Amino acid sequence: MKKNSLHIKIWQYFLIFSLLILGFLWAFQVLFLNQFYRISKTKDIAEVANTLIKYKNNENVADIIDQQAMDKSVCIEVVNEKINTVYTSMYFGKGCISSKEQTLKYKNDFIKSNKVRQTYELINPMYDNRTLVQAIKLDSENYAFINTSMDPIDGTVDILQTQLIYVTIIVLILSFIIAYFISKHISEPIVEINKTAKGLAEGKFDVSFHTEEDILELNELTTTLNYAKDELEKTDELRQDLMANVSHDLKTPLTMIKAYAEMSKDLHIKDKKKQKEDMDIIISEVDRLTILVNDILELSKMQSNINELQKEEFDLIDLTKEIIHQYKILQETENYKFTFNYNKKEIIINADKKKIEQVIYNLINNAINYTGEDNTVFINIVKEEKDILVEIKDTGKGIKEEDLPYIWDKYYKNKKKHKRNLVGTGLGLSIVKNALQLHNYEFGVTSEKNKGSCFYFKIPITKER
């Protein structure tokens, strides 16, 4: 077993804790026993004095004196102004002073002082121990003197010390045994979880974290690790799909470029018209490769947080019109229809113009690729009370509800069956997500089966002209 293992650490800490507790016991029961005893007895005689003052006129005062003396282990003597004994308690202990010469001295001193209460500390000659005397004036004729020993009974101290030695030995043995089993009980499931986690680190996603122990933190740890495992598994699947899809998007244009280059060289070498068509296709595929590479770089920048916002004021309506105009070729050749609805002629916002342009462009691309047979895309910009709502809708088959949380992942929509998009690269929604998160804009998607999907984002209003 390693010396720094959790098992050993828990064991050590438990033993150290036990030793500290025993150290406190020894300190308070042996080293500070006299001090505690002194404080306790001082408090006792003060309480007895208060009781005597309270019941001095009670007809059962003698019984009260005896009861207080027995309860607090003190000697009580009531004398008159001539120092003649009126009453003496039945209790007689080590704190009682039998020397008449010594008692006369402090009794006479107190009576002459005319004080209501005074404390004396002296040595009892009979037992050679320190004795505390509290003198109180009961009335104009009677005085009470309460004596108690300030030294603990030696026999009691010896018994306590001997008992403490046995207690220390027993506690150390029990602590050693209990610490061993507790440390083993806690460390074993953690060791098992650690072994399973190592398998997860090696890419084994079929592992499962669990524990038989009814410990809240361990149960929470296994739940968290199982969740992390599921997320890592999804991430690994998406990584594999991303590699496959990017490879597909790279391979297809490269294959076409090579094919048309060979056709232009071997078959159309004398046909200038065919060669021009071949070159146009090659240029188109090169453009597609450029878009793919740029999208990958843009996404990488955003996710690395090295792409800072360059905010400026611009008209959102004009920007959207410019973007829609770029699709004129699709309107003419593919019969696509773009319906742009807005309730203000001019809406000025403060944002990163290039990124907002990229967001709208990619959302329109997505709508083009997934719209229905009517080839219609709706773009709505509505100025609301606090926000500007931007919506891009298609009329396609819609998105399954269980897929909605994942559509912003790279290539997720093409996860099961990749197709070549009419426009874009399949990374568009990931770029949209990162750009909007950089702006801290609210965004989302709603979808209805066979009626299409609506992607939206909201821009807080800053200025309008």
C-alpha cells in the first residue's frame, strides 16, 4: 500500500484526531484540574452565600444550611457579633478550619470591617491545604462563614489519572482499529472508481461508474462521471462523424477537379467551349473547398476565443437585403423564392457586422438546404419592445424534438446520412452558435413536423433612426 494513498491518509488523520482529543483530556484532567477545581469551588461558596442571604429569616434556615453544606461540600458556621457560635453545619470536611486562633482572627477582622461580604484565602493548619473562606453579614447581629478546600482530594486525582491512562490505551487501540476499517470503507470504492476512470481515459466508453456505498458524495461522483462518460462518447462520435464528413466534403470536389482536369486535357483539348465548361466547374469546386477551409478556420477561431468582436453601427435591414441579393443565381436557376418581411425601414444596431452577416448568411444557407419542394425561404425582422427579433424559416420536414439540442453541433444534421449541401459546408450552425454566443444574444430554434423549422435570434435594441 502506497504511503500517500487515501487509505493511509484517512487512517493517519483519524489517529491524529484521536491523539489530539486524548491530549486535551490529559491537559484538562491533570494539568488544569486544580485551576478548574478552584473556579468551581469559588462559584459554589458564592452560591451558598447567596442562598443563606435569601433564606436567613426562614424558620427552617438550619435545615437549609445543612443541605447546602452537604450539596456543595462546604463548612458553614453562623456566629454572633461576639463571635459566639450560633449554628454549625453538620458537614465537616477538609475545608473546615478547626483552629480557633486562626478563625478568631479572620472572623474578628470581618466583623470589625463592617463589610457585607468578603473573601479570605488561607492555609488550614490541620491539613496544610489552601482554604477559601467567604464571610457574609446576615443581619446586624449574625454573620456566616463558609469554608471550602481549594485543593482537590488527592485520592480522587490519583484515581482520575490512573483511569485516564487506561482510557488512553483503550481509545488508542479502538482508534487504530476503527480508523483502519473506516479508511478502507471509504477508500475502496474511490479506488474502484479511479480504475474505471482510467479505462475511460483510454477511450473505453462501455464502462459504468457505480458504488455499493451509501455515501452522498460518492453517489454524486459516480453520477457526474457517468454523465461525463456519456458526453465524451457523444463527442467522440461527433468527432468521428466530423472527420468523415469533412473528408467527404474534401474528397468530392477534389475528385471532380481531377476528373474535369483530365477531361479538359484528354478529351476536350481541341474543344474550347468544353474546356471552358470544365474550367468553370473546376473553379466552382475550388471555391467550395475555399469556403470549407474558411469555415473550419472561422469555427476554430471562435472556439479558441481568439476572435474578438469588432462592433460598429449599421443598418440590419440593408445588410439583410445585400445578403439576399447574393442568392439571385439560385432564384434564376433553381426557382428559389426569398420572402423578406420587416416592420421598420431602418433598424440600426451596434454589433460585429461581419459576424452578423455570417450568421444571417449561414441561417439562410441552412434554410435553402432543408426547405420544402416550394423552395421558399422566409426572412423576418421584427422590432419588438426590447429586442429585434430575426427569424429565418424553411418549409421542410422539420427537426425531431429529440434532435433539437444537438443541431448546433458540427455536421449533426448529416450524422446518419451525409449529403452534399447545395450551399455551405455543414459547419454553418456551429459558426452561428459561436458568433451569437460572442455577442451574448439569445437564440434558438422551433420546428414542426412537415411544416419546417424556424431559427431565430434576438438583438437588444441600442439605437433606432
